[in-house]
Amino acid sequence: MRIICCKVNHLINPMGYEMRRTVFSWLVEEAIGKKQSAARIVVSLHADLHAPVTDTGFTDLNSIAADVPVQLMPRTRYYWQVTVRSDANEEASSDIQWFETGKMGEAWTAKWITCEKQARHPVFRKQIMPGKNVVKARLYISGLGVYEAAVNGKRVDNEYLTPYCNNYNAWIQYQTYDVTEQLQNGGELTVTLGHGWYSGRFGFFSKPGGPGDYGQEDRLIAEIHLSYADGTEQIIATDESWQVTRSNITDSSIYDGETRDDTLTDTEPEAVSIMEAPIPVARYSLPVTVHEQLKPIQLIRTPIDETVLDLGQNLTGIFDLRVHGVPAGGKVHIQMGEVMQEGCFYNENLRSALAEYWYVSDGTDRVIRPHFTFYGFRYVKIEGIPELTADDFTALALYSDLPETGCLVTGHAKLNRLIKNVEWGLKDNFLDVPTDCPQRDERMGWTGDAQAFSATACYLRDCYAFYRKFLHDMETEQREHDGMVTDVVPSFANAAYKGTACVWGDAVTIIPWNVYQYYGDISILEDCFDQMKAWVDYIRRVDGDHQGWKKVFHYGDWLALDHPNRKPDQCLGGTDVGYIAYVYYMRSAEIVAESAGLLGKAAEALEYRQLAQKLRDSIVHDYFAPSGLCCVDTQTGLLLALKHHLTPDPAVAAARLQQKLKDNDGYLQTGFVGTPFLCKELSDHGAADMAWNLMLNEDYPGWLYEVNLGGTTIWERWNSMNPDGSVSSTGMNSFNHYAYGSIAEWLYGDAAGLRMGTAGFRHAVIVPNPTPRIGFADLRYQSAAGVWQVKWDAPDKKHLHMSITVPFGCTAEVTLPFMDQAPIMLDAGAYEYDYAAVRPIGKVWTLDDRLIDMLIDKQAKAVLAQYAPESIDLPYSMQLNSISALIHDLNVVHLDAEQAATLASALATID
Ligand code: BGC
């Protein structure tokens, strides 16, 4: 038995994070026993754990989230260990873990310092000469806009864009670094500041060179705490004694990039001045670090003689570029783009974001790397390096450190590429804030996009701490806006982002709920309960007695394809926004009620349950016929009816949804609201074949259409690119928006078939939807409770092989597909099933099926085209008949008995 993955507050050995509670978690593997019988956590100030400050003794501790209070002191490292006993009398202890507190409530000796504003970015400096033998050195630091700290010219850490992106009017984070080694013999601490989100222009109303929303001055605060071998301590803090020189970076901007001039000479030290500013607080943000390093797959000389590098992957990050052979004063210009057009470099869809880098060489060959910006790019245009080779460039993917938890592979190459694209969509848009996109003049925490993708994200990576920070951002906005959740979080102190809308604002209930469901730690609900409630109360006030919530502007089913006045650039969908607004209002009220129930808040549980019920009654009254028909007769309208159990007769709504899809030749029309539930509601209501049709459809609109056109991420619009490879519009068109990547939730939870049964996946419900069309699905998911594995193989329509691993301490309810058996209950262990399906797996077409239904199935249509070509172009009224009727009764498809039999067997063998 081994204990792995030990975390505190969902972080491994965290240093200097916000620690209002201490929630421990761990996983057990290689056990003989099935579950934990008891566990013990010991916390001590000493690495050998003697004289514990906390010792739970062997007791019933929840391995997913053991909230064990520890009396914490500031700037202190605590060591801990968990020991687990199993029901087979095994006992194992984890390696010794630690966490270290930050300054907590302690006063700062340091003062904020600033300097004269100049184009050349400031470098604050201080000589640090320890008087004695240093046993421990810590740096507590924050800088605005963004900072990079170094000792003797070497970075103190591997983080980028600290202190990260938040509402700086409400809170400023500081980071804690262990600098014991760097300061052993003393040296110079230098801190360079860039503009970042604080003083750089930001938001799509800003213009290159324009001011930042939060402030203009450069600011630094830092404390170095030196602990000496003789037990004494010294603090070196920012004050009037620090000095400033100027870096060679002459401009920086999140959107526009960076400029650096190495011909500039060193400057004389300048004095700093002290300024008042809010005291920073311990970090919530995860480190943003370099992950993948990609080399170009190609150097392209374009028809107009540009030199462009192709990374083969659309990614978010920075780069290393080897500059060589450039004379002193020579300029290198680098520009970033996501797609090429007519074989040439293209960046118009970035709108006002310049996304470039300018370098003025001093004639020395060297590697350059941006410091205070990031780009969303696949293609890089480079001017000014005469003998550039592809090898000179390395792309560095930058994103928040989020441990990988999910891995899904299938037997279908294009589907696998799509899964990769969803994973890249996450990596590219999880840079401290869950953003809409990483390239154009937005890159903001659009809440609607974030909630749509949150369940998928929780399968792919451990996002608990990441979303915890975002929810804190949200709370600071709500505090400023009377409970309202701004469309964009943080809202960048800019009046333009201070609106709200249904679905978008409902992120404040949906995200904590998903985080709780996936990670099983109820503290997220405890921490967020007031803000969730504040949002519902805000809507309640706007709604008043006259359904006022329906009347404010809502984005609705954003980017759906069914608006009656559909124009190429159309953003709004065709589903009644008042209906969507009320369904989400009801859902938010339900989540508040359910959370209150879990948290033991009986009065609030009752109040919000009653509110939710009142809203449900009103929705059913206003939008449903007694027959069960939904009056909001769109794909998304019906999906919401099914998902939220609004229809008196789900079978009626499900049939209508299928009919709507057939009427649209089997193609989806859904936008941000409907898409996450589309395949799920179909497979849950007996139409898995139709879900697979949508999933595997390779034409527009569909997920694999993007893959066929070379997409390496998920696009903002179903038609971001036209079939001929041209960009459909420049107004609002990104090739890296993750919202439609929410299909991975269905792939994990329904196609592979692993769904959460109880919070944290302690209990799972396994109901796969196999199809020979993708051969197999092989899923590994490291849940909060343990590592699950579900694999099915469907080599043909008759056979199924399944293997399932239930982790230690977990149970599963498994429905073997195409078995017609009651679900099986499993406890920890590995299981294999090999069997013959009781029914053919997937749809088997016969001559008795309607032509119209066959025509929307690509494979059936291909068979018809080969064996009964006359059927393909028959008018709509004829398509409503079966093939058999078209041959025998109507005599419009001319096949003799032998030809009809050949057609029938060709149809039957489609897999
Ligand atoms: C963003 C979206 C966002 C939307 C709001 C866009 O500009 O990129 O993804 O949700 O505006 O409607």
C-alpha cells in the first residue's frame, strides 16, 4: 500500500498561500484492502514530526477533504504526514509533506516604493549582505503592474506575470519565495516591473499605448527575512534606501507585446519615493510557468516573401529566439498570428492587439525572451534576422500549474485530435484567469464561457485551486456591485464591463457547484455560499413582481446558428432569452438551496427551494403546453427542458428534439447555452446514435469540421473558418475559445461513460455508450478519490469488451451496455467483461427505415449513393417514405429483388 498525491488545500507543499483553512487530501494505491479503516494526520513544526501541533489519532478521516484545523503562525513551515490503515490490516504512511504560511495578519515592515515614470522599465535594486550564516531566507514580494525578481541576475523563481491578474482596487497578491540558497553569500536583489493588467492598456475599448485601468505608477513592495544560524533574524524591506536603474525594455503590454533596445546604455541609479497603497494579501493564484516547449515544424517563405514559422500548434505563451548576424542598431520584428490566409501571414482577427515584439540589437548574438506579455499563436512572422532557421525559435507554453487528471484515447484519429484540441483550449485559456481567448484584445474572464467549460475542465485537470481564485475575484466584484456578477471577472475597473447577464453571471453558482461535485470538498460551497446567494438575491431584486430579469439584455444562446435574421456575423441565437434567463435563475436558486441543505442551513434551504419551485412553476406555465410540448421550439430550448426536467413528458420533448435535428439534416444549431448538453441529452434519452452522428459529423457545423480544416484548438464560432480555409469574419473571431470544447464532458462522462455518483467520485456511475464507429474508448481519470479506469472495445456490432478499475475506497454502479441487465455494484478492484451484445451496437439500417433519416447518416447516405443513387435527390415529400415503399409501392427507386437484397445487406453491415 502506498500513499500518494498528498495535498493541503488541493496544493502540493504550498508556500505562502492564503490559508483560512487546512484541508488535507491523499490517495491510496497498491493496497490489498478495499478501503480505508482509519487514518491519522500528524502536523509538526519539525521535519521528524516530533512534538506535533496537531495529531488526529487514528480516526475516520475523509481522504478527499479532511478539514483538520491547525493553529497557524505566520511565516512558519509545518510538516505533516498521513498514515492510513486499510480494511485488510495494512498500514502505510505518506512521505513527509509540508506547507508554509505567509505573513498572515502580520504588519509589513516594507513600504511601497515607486519612481519617476519613464518609458524604460524600472529595475529596483538593493544590495543584500547577510551579516552571519543564513539558514533560511524568504522573499515576500509584490509589484505593480507585473514583476520579475532576480538575485545576482538570476530569476528567483520560474513564475511569469506575477502578481497575476485580479481586481487591484480590491486586493493585491504577494508571493513568497525561498531564497535561502541564492542569498547564502548575499548579492543584489533586482526587481524589474512591466505594465501588465494594472498599468497597461487592457480591454477591447483600450487602444495601443493607452493607459491602464487600475493605476499608472510603478510600485514595489518586498521584505526579505533572513534567519541566521545563531537564531537571530534580520528584515530587509523596501524603503528609501532602494535605488532604481532602467532596463532595456522600453514598452510592454499584455495585448501589444514588448519592445527591447539593447543599444541603450546603463543608467545612473535614481532615488525611489514612498507611496501609500493597500497592503498585499497572501496569494490565491497558482504559479504560471513554462510548460511545453515547441519547435517550429516548418519555416515558410510566403508568396509575398515573408518569413513565417509554423509551430504546428495554436498555443499561449512566449518564446526564445536566437538573434544572430544582426548589426548594432538592427531591428528584429516578430508578429504572432493564429492562421495563415492565402499562404501569407495573417493577424486581423486579433483586432487592436498588436501581439508583436520589437528588438533593437547591440550587434551581439543572443537569445531573447519576452518578460511581461504573452501571445496566442501558431504562426510567427520574423523580420530582421538574415539567416533565420526554424531551429532559432522555441515556443514556450505558459499557463497555470494544473496537475493533469484526465486522459482519454479512442480508436478514432480525428476524435483523438479533437480531444487534444480541447486540452489545448484549456491550457491556452487557463493563464491565472479562465479567459475567453488568449490572442485578441480581450483575454478576459468572461463568465459565460467559464461556466460552460467548467465541468470539462474538472475532468481534464485538477482545477480546484484555480477556480477558488477566480471565485474570489468574482466575490470582490460582487462586493462592489451589490451582489451582481460582472460579465467579465476581474472587471478591470472599466465601466464597460460592469454589466451582467443570465448564464454569464450564473457562473457564480455553477462553478462552485461543479467544483464541489468533482472534487468533493464542501469548503468551496462554504466559502462561496454568501456570494452565490447574493447573486440570486440580485436577480430577485431586478426581477421584481413583473419578471424584470427577462427584460434586461442577455447574450442568450450566444453564437447559435438559429437566429431568424441570420447574417454571417450574427451573435445572438434563436432561443427565447427570457426563457433561458428564467431557467438559469431557477437553477441558481436550486443550487443555493442544495448547497444550503448540505451546509446545514435549513432556513435558507427552504427559502431558496421555494423560490426555485415558484420559478419552475412559472416556466412550466409560461412555456409548456399540457401535452409536454415546449413552446421554445429550438434545439437549445428543448435541451434546457430535458436537462432541467421542465417538461411534463420528457419523451415528447426528446422526440421533438430528434425531429428538429432531422429537420435540420442532422446538424446542430446550438450556441454557448445548448452545446454543452446536446449529446448528453440525446444519449440519455435513447438517441446515442444521433449523438454519435453529431460528434463524428465532419461537415459544417460540427467539431470534426474544425479538425478537418487543421484546427489544433477549439474555435469561437462553428464557422470561424470557411470550407475553403478563409477566415469567415474579423469582427469577433478567435481560433482558441474553449466553450464548445465542453463536448469533452460528454466524451468522458457518457461516451467513455464515467460519471460522478457522489461528490469527488467516491462512488461513480458507469454507463458507457459504445460504438464500433470509434472502435474503443480508453479513459483514465485521477479523481479526488482515486484513479478510475474505464475501457470499452466494440470491434463490431456484436461484441463488447469492458475493463474497469475501481480505486481504493470507492464503489461503482456499472451498467454493461447492450446487456439488458440490472446494474452491477462493484467495490475497489479491476474487472473485465467480455460478452456478446443482446442487440446490435448502434443503428442497423433496414429497407423499412425512412429515406429522410438515412440521408442524415453519412454512412447510410454513402451506401444509398452507391446502390440506389436515384434515392439521393428525391423531393422532401418522397423522403418521408421507407426505402421499401419507394421501391415497391411508389416505384420511384428502381431496384430488382437482387439489387434490393444487395442494398439491404450493405446497409446492415455499416458499423
Ligand atoms: C467573448 C465571449 C464572451 C462574449 C460575451 C465575446 O467578445 O470573446 O466569449 O462570452 O463576448 O457575449
